[in-house]
Amino acid sequence: MTWRELGFESDRCHLYNDIMNQKSLSPLAAPSEPAAVHASQLFDRFGIHAGGPWTEDALRMLEEASSQFFGMAPQNGHLWAWAESLTLRLEDIVQGGLTSKNLVRLNPKYLTTWTIVHELAHAWDAANGWRLSAWLARITGSQFNYPLFHRLFPNNQRFWYAVGNPPPPCGVDAHFNRLEDFAESVTAYLFPEEARKRADERGWGYDRFGFSQFRDTLRGRAIDQLVHQRQ
């Protein structure tokens, strides 16, 4: 989920409380010295800052997710230049994750590699002025056909986001839109088996649309094109 979806602009998201700042985030524990060293190593490796009280287990999950995400295009480093100003912050928020340009906030209660990659995809989109999700919506022919009715009747499936060229990565719900479509597509590209499972559980199995896996779909091929573009 992104700050834009909640009606906030990215310049209202202030970066504060570095990982060594002991004032942050009661009742969550302050980071241990090994965790702080691990966070520093993550910055050296990926260019990202790990803010907030990260534990060693959480940092290992972050490292795995970051390796997966940035490993999509290890030879196209220009795609990830924006990460040098990115902070991933562990914080006790209501949502599983909230993302704006330069800042990802993650709830430790729901922390998974899937969630981290999903929010990194939002951060990638945000760093590009949300043009990546607009591009994906355009090539798949996806949109809200009745945006006013969706705002008035958000739980009415007739007014949900129309995915255009199906299947969507993992199904559709009342919160699905072009931003979520892009983030879920990137995540499904990296975790195709988990994506298939989620799509099946939500009644959007790929087999219904003639595909065996997500990477064969239009969305999967679009993400592959995006990460393997020439410099």
C-alpha cells in the first residue's frame, strides 16, 4: 500500500530516527549492536538504509528480499540508482507496509519477504513518478471503469479495478488498483509459485486463462521486459 492511496503526498513523509537513534519506536526494542552492523552492511551492499529497531532475524529477511529484488537485473545498475536514498523503516503501523518516495515503512508483525519485495516495487514506482504502474496499466488495458461508483460503493465487485488483459498477479479485491497491480506483478515475477497459490485461492487461477505460470502472462512478460531493458 502506498501513501498516495491514503491521500498523502510523498513530501510529507519525513525521514527521521536513524537505526542508532535510541529515541525511536517504543514499545519495540532498540536494535542490538550486531543488528546495527548488519544494517550498515546492507547499505554497503544495496545502498539502502535500514531505519528503526531491526532485529537480526528481520534484517536477514530484508537481506533475502533485497537480494531477490535487486537481483532481477544485476547488470542494469542504473535501474536501482534511486535505492541510494531509500530508507526501509520498521515501525508499528496499522498496515503491513506503507511506501512513498525514499521511504518504506514496514510493520514487524506482518514482515515477510513477499511484503518487503512488494513495498520495494512500490518504492521503485514512486522513484519514477508512479509512471511504471501507469505504463503497466496502459499496456494491459486496465482501469477503473466507474471510479466514482467505486468510491461510493467500494465493496461492490462490479466497480472494482478492471484488470484488462487477465490474469492479475494474485486476484482482485476492493483495494486493488494500478499501483497494487504493478507491485503485485513484480512480486509475482519473483515468487511465481507463491503467486500461483494465491491466485488459485482467490479464484483467479492462471489455468483459467491458458497460462501455466505468471511469467507467461502479459504482466509477467512486461516485468521481464522492464528489468532486462538495455542500458
